[in-house]
Amino acid sequence: MKKRTKILLSLLFGVILLFHLAWAGNYFLNYRPYTKTVPMHESGEYFLMTDNYDLSVAMPSYPTFTGNLAITNKNDDLSFIIWPSVGATPEIGLQILSLDGVTYSVILDQSLNYDNEKNPSDMPKEQINQLIIDRRTEMDEMYDYAKKSWNL
């Protein structure tokens, strides 16, 4: 019985240790490099205001593995949220303000188009696609700036 208890405790300890190592690896290897271009603000958050855009890095909070990168225009009516992933292409979110004051939050594909598979079916797809078409130039410029800033 004592041998079985020792094995189970060792196994439990090993699982806990692996979880902590995976979390630390994600925090330091996946997210920390993005803070090289976005310094820590006096508030303790990683935030940088440039002439055209505001950039931020949200580090993953323990015990979650998810953080994000964000870039917002100065009008605060267009933002990208980027979820980086080790060894995979990042997931891209868009927050866009319509002329009637509604902010839509959607997932985009790698070409910055509305992703039909990752968005709820009740989203007003046509209206959002029109907003994307209308703002395509600004979106491309912003995303290019984000890619250059964070080496995406």
C-alpha cells in the first residue's frame, strides 16, 4: 500500500511539475519576446502609444495559457487582437465599429477576411463584410504594422 501511495504521489507531483513547466515555457518563450518592442507602462501593463497606433501585450495570467497582442487605431474604432501560438499561425480577431455605433468582434482568416467557420452563425455577415471592404486599406496597414512590430 505504501509503495502504491508513493507512486501515485510521485505521478501527481510529476503532472503538476509538467504543467508549471509548460506554463512557464509559454509565458517566457511564447509571449516574452513580444515585450521587446512594447515596454512595460507605469501601470504594469505592456503598452506602447505610437503616432498612429496603440500596441499592447497581454501576458497569460496563471494558470491560463492564453494572452494576446492588440493594436488599435487612434480613433479607437478598429482593433486587431492576435493570439500567438507556438508552431502555428496566430488566430486573428477584429473589433470594428460600424457607422451606427455597433462594435462587432469577429474572427478573421489569415487573409484578414471574415472566417465563416469560426464566427457564430447569427452574426450579420454581410454587414461585417461590407465594413471590412470599406476599411480594407486601413486594416492592411495596421496588420502590416503589427507584423513588423512583433515579427509575426
